[in-house]
Amino acid sequence: MPNKRLQGWISTVLILLLIALTGCQAVQGLDIGQALENSVNVKSIESKGSLELELVEGNTDQLSPREKALIQALKNTKITIKSAKLQDKQHASIDAELQYIKGTIPFRIVVDGTKIIIHIEGGKKPIVFDQTAFDADGAATPLSQEIQDKLAKSVEQLQPALIKFFVTNAPNPNKISVTSVSEQVNNETLSLQKAHVELNGSELTGLLKVFLTNILADEKGLKELLGQLYDVIIPIVKEQIKDMQSQSGEDTGGLNRIPVMQDLAMAYLDNKTLVVEFAYTTIQVFLKKAVDEFDKTMEDSISSPSASAQLQALLSDQTTLKADYYIDQDKQIRKSLLELHIPITEPDAGVSAIKLKAAFENWNIGKSVTASTIDTSGGVLNVDSDAFQGYAIVNNFDKNSLFYKLLKDDLNVTKKELHFIVESNNSYEDDDSLYGLTQPFINEDEVTMVPIRFLSEQLGAEVKWNPELKQVTIKDELNGTLIVMTVGSKTATVDGTGVALESAPALRNGATYVPIRFIAEKLGAKVEFDQDTQVVTITRD
């Protein structure tokens, strides 16, 4: 397990380096690093371009019909960005279209402060994601507007420092050249410097080692970066801790239970020199150990019998990157082309390689740009971290729209398959464990009963309980069906029409149980029962 985990981290880092280390140091008088730094720090810009994904088909013999169909549907996918506008750090827009084997789907994405608003052709309402509406557990706990503003400003302040530190220490690959060219950018002919880069997987470990070694030797740069991190982050952390204490009226952690320890901790946080030196020393110790053991660690990870074939392929000549950057006299990237080839070694994956292509051109850099907007006056679909497993999003689209068919038929986002072992009536009579609260049982009417909330939510429905009426209401987020059932009653209503039940809903261990076939089929699922294994299988497409 440790080797697999290490290989995963190595793969992630190397893929990022593969794209990032396309040349950061000056070549033939062209300061590529400064151009990359400028492109990240740009305040406003207009762009257009495209992203292409090609799945190179491999052995599909072991794949299901659905999996084969998915590969065929997505094997040649392209996003054409007709217009991308960055007005400022808080406002941006993209007008684009997704092209795949079954057609073209236009869409617009707008960034408005902390909100991302998306309109896709066929959508009944724009979809809204609020980036601050989630905590670490995915629950909706919005931060105060003041803290949001400070965090956004902190990220903006830190970005130049982080990019500069990376550019300063990142090495160039072996194959990099610069030539003077004339190129069209937004129908304007410009005199530019073209930086051409080629890189393959076999170079990555060497580049990573040089990068880490450079950071280890850059005491001044690392301490400056840590100092900037301190200036931006620590005041917000301290303020948030104080706010939490004042709001709760209680101590927020172990140190706070002892006033002396609390004062000591705050004193340490107030001492910038101490914090920076401590962080620098800690990083140096771990980084030196990583560099000293780098060759052996990489050899053990890549050459050992447990090493994955995928990692070995990633670090071979099979993995390639080609990039062209067209840079003007102001050291701004006006045009870029990128081609990435990643081999897939899993023999039954159905895909032997992934090819990515990107092409962009930029203009109006640093000039007045106005982002497009999306009309939300007719309402929006606010998406939380769960969104009923995607059912609410799917239901937001016209069933005849291409995007609806992509989600439901090609990506199978609504497909569910559940398995339950059916027990006798008294097997879990006193079992209040999660297992007991989710298992069906056969009641005295010889009807299989299932906990309504668990099954309904698994199938993408919203469940509400009225304790006074002992009534449960289920709304299917996919097709809008509304079901109302009452404990002890053999009559339910489906979209307002009365329907007879085989057996009445019943309370058991604090949960409401209902006939499994009735609720599953009303939610558009199929029910199968294996008499030999006593297993119920519920499937929904």
C-alpha cells in the first residue's frame, strides 16, 4: 500500500511538471519565465481557442456495452472557446461549445464574485455553484462576506510570489529553442518570438530533482516566500479564531482551555521571524532528506516488482509533450499551442492512450474588457455538494436536449444498482445499527419492506417527514413524481392520485419502512428478487 500511494503522488507531481516545466529560464535572450509570470498575473484579457481530447482505442473485449458506447461517444471530443473574457479577478466569462460524436452543445460560463453561473443549451434554468457555500465536509456553511473578501485578496496577493518562486527555481528541458516569426492573433499580424519546447517522460525525474535542489539552495527566495505567506495568512487565521471564540462563547481547542498556553500560542504567531525560521528549517530538513534519497526512492518506486506499469510508461519516451509559446516585445504570451500524449497501460481499459491538444490566442491584455453575463431573473438551480447524486441537474434539462442525453445515456449519471439481503421479520427487531436501519425485511403480510429514506435518497429522491401526521413525502428529482405515504395507511398518493398498497408503511427502530417494489417502481427503478440468495436487486437507468 505505501508503494502504491507513493507511486500515485509521484505520478501526480510528474504530470504537473510535464506541463509546467516547458521552459522557465531565459533562452537566446527571451525571458520565458517572465512571460509565464506575466500571463498568470494579467489583470484583464480576451482570448479564444480550443481544447481537444482523443481517446486512442485499445482492447475493448472485456468492456460492457455501456463502457464501449461511452468510449465511442467521447473518443473525439472538442471544446471550442469562441470568446473568453477576464474583466478582473472577480468577473469573467466563457462562450464555448462542446463537440462530440452526437453533436454540438453551446454553453456559457460566468464568474461573478464567488459564484460560478452556467447556462447550457437545453437547460431550464442557469446552474449556480457558490464556491464559499461548502466546508471541508461538503456541508453548506457560508463564510462571512468580510472573510470571503480577505481570502480572495490574499490569494491575489500570494499568486505573484508563488509564480515567481516557481519560475526562479524551475529548470528548462533539454529541447527548447527560440525563433522570430510573424503570426496572426485575432486577425492581426504580429512580430513575435516563438519558444518551441519538447519534453518526454524519461526527462521528468531529472527535472524534478533539479527543481527540488534549486529550492533547497534558494534560502533567500524561500524565506521571502514564507514571509509573504505569513503576512497574508496569519492575520486572517488569528482573526477567524477570535471570531469563533466570540461567537461560541467557548474555547475552540485544546490550547485554549489553558489561558497561559493560549497566550503562548498567540505570542508565537505574533513573532514573524520565529514562525518563518521555524517553517524554513522544517522545510529544509525534509527537502534535504528528499533530495539526498531522491535517486534511491525513485529507483525503488519505479523499478521494484510492485511498481505499476502505468508509472513506468509515464516516465518513458511514450509520454510526450510539445509546446509553442508566441511572445511579444512586452513579454506577453499572445498565442500558445500544446500537444500531450499519455499512454494507458491497463490491458482491459479499452483505451491505449490519451491525446490532448490546446490552442489559444490572446489580445486586449491589460485593457478594458467587459465580461458577458447570464440572465438569472427567471430563477436558478443552486447546486450543493450532493445535488441528489446529479438527478436534480439532469432534471434541469429538456429531455430532448443533447446535453440531457449526454448526461443520462452516455455518462449514465443517473444509473444506480443496489443490492439488499432480505431478512425475516424479527432478524433486526432490536438492531439500531446502520446495517439494521438499511436492510429490508419481510413483514406479516409477506411483503418486503425497505427504509424509505435510505432507498429514496439512493435513487435520487428528496424525502421529507411530517412527525405530526406521521407522513412521508418523496419527490423524484429526475422526473418530478410526488409520492405521499402515511404510516398505518394502505393508500398512498402519486401525483395526487390515490394508489392501493400491498402493505401499510410502518415505523421500525425510528425509520419508516414501505413496500420495496412499490417505492422502487414509482421512482422509475426495476426490482428483481433472487429466491436462492434472498437478495433484492434494484436498478435505475
